[in-house]
Amino acid sequence: MATAHTEIDWASLEEAPRLLAEVTLRPVQGQRFQPTGFPDLGAATYSLNDGTLMLVVESAQSMANRFETVCWDTAKDELIADLAGLPYVRVKLDDKGATTSSILEAHRLNSPYILGNQTFKRKLLEEMKLPERVAKGKTRGKTADPNGATEPSSEETAEAIVDLRRIAPTIFRYDPCSLIHGVFLEKLNGRVRFTRALSAFIEARKVAPVASGGVKNDRYAPKPPGSEGFTAKEGFGNVPFHRTEYTADEITLFVNLDLGLIRGYGLPDPATRLLTSLALWKVRAFLDGGLRLRTACDLECASPARVKSPAEFALPPNESLIEEVKRDIRASADADLFAAPAITRLTFSGFSQKVVGEKVAEAEEDSTL
């Protein structure tokens, strides 16, 4: 069995295609827990071929959000102090103090609040050496032939292949976390898609539903007249409800860090090391920071993290990982791999009817990584 390391065992990661780890979890109190739910689906249950009933407790999409949350100081509305100097994009949304950032936005750098800033969008296109995306139905840059057909101009076909290795340094410069958690920059070019390097999910094995319920009591009018504006829909009267929780023989967090993908970007060594150390720290910080996923889903680690591959590697403790991350941030900054200043500050121009319509249309084209 591998012994605990006080620092990252880089030698064991050099040739490994990916790091695979598992952690057994359990409810902090009792046996019941509340899984993630979907409005049109409810709890995501499924059966194995042998009939074993399984349950998705936390999806890969949700885990990406949770790994990003450990980086953010909610009270100060900024990165935690230990990550000072790590690049990201911050957006002023209005004059009332509302802001967002590439760390918090669901689509990271592809957020409409970020790429809606045309100056920043053009800057990215220039640095990535990408032609600007032509919207659907438009023929800008095309020439008609005698038969009325259109052909792409040489400007549009100048780049037949999108080289992600050439684009990755620009993504890293403005937001390294977008390379860790993935980003689809379809607002720039429909082929600029970086898949997740760090993926995780939580599933439960041999589950059984626990049905329960209750009632919201109305102290004044348990049974209101029911006329318009005074019904249960508006919150009046006694309103019964039901809920379904689950028990399970096993609850397991699975982690997959694609080391080959990170190396494949061909970034300078400080950048490659930072992406790796930061991803490992995110996992450790999530495990150590309290696993209260929902009101009725408060979990804890029932076992240390088990690294299945590479077998000789062990996940270091938090204090060792964060010190490595700090060193890698400094090394990347010294190598001039970050934007200067590290925080790119933008301003959202605000909503108009035309802008809202365009952004809704763009959002519908986005894909969840």
C-alpha cells in the first residue's frame, strides 16, 4: 500500500495517462441522504445488468461546479487568499455592485457576460489567430457563383484545422481553470472545445427509496376560500408534500484526472505543473472542506482517498498541495504565462431587447461539457 507523501510524487505521474481515485462516503448522521434531482426526472436511478439498483448522487457537471467553488471566498467575492495571482476574468454587471467571473460562470470563458464584450472577444480571436465565427444564415465573406450558389471566401477557409495546442496558451493566460474544467468557445469558433481534464461523480450502490412527507400548516386559514389569489399556489392553507430520500450499501466518489490531456496541450512546464497541482488540490480541498451537498445530503469520508492508477501515487495532504500550487503560480507568473494584471476586468454593457434575443439564441446553442 502506498504511503502518504508530503509533496506531489511527480515521477509517478510523468508517464501515467490519467489519475483514477475513489473515496468511500457516508452520511454524517443516520443512513438517509438526498440525491441530486431533476425537474423532469427526479432522482437519477438506474439498474446494473444483475439488477442492482444504482443512484447518481452528484453528476459530473455538479462536481465541476463544486471543485470551482472551493477556489472562491464568498464573503470577499474573490479568489481565496492562497490562490492570489491566479488569472481569471471578472465582469462588472451593473452600477449596483453586481459582478460575476469566469470562475463562477457555468460556461466559464464562454459566458455571454464575458464574450459579449466585443473588445475582449476580438483580443482572444487575435491571440488565438482564429477567424471570427459567422452567425448562422449570414453570408458575410462569401461570393456568389453564376448559378446563385455561394462559396466560402479564402478568409473563411484559411484555417481548415483548429489547433488546440496553439489556443491553449491563451486560455491558460486568462483562466487556467477553464482548461481544468473544460470550455466550449462556440461564440468564437464552433470547433474550439476543450474537454474536462478533471472529472468526478458520486454514485450509490444497492439503494432503496425512503418515502416521507409533511404538511405546511396555515395557522390562520387551514382551508382558505379558494378564490383567485387565495389558493395553495399562492401559499395559503395547509399544503401537504412528499419527499423521497435514499439509503445505500455504498456511496462512492470517483475522480478522473486526465494527465495525458494536460500534457498534450504542450504548455511550458510551469503551466503543466500548475494545471496538475491545482486539479489535485481542488479534489483534496473538496474532501477536507465538508461535504454538505444539500440540506439532507451531508456526507463525510468513510475512508482515505484510494488512488487506483498510478498505484504508487497517494493524494498528498491539503497543506502540501496548496504550497505546491503557490509555487506553480509564482513560476507561471515569472515565466510570463499569465495575463498582466492577472485579473482581467470587463464591464457588461447591459441588456436591451435586441441583445437579450441574441444571447438567448446563443445560449441555446451551448453544450454542457
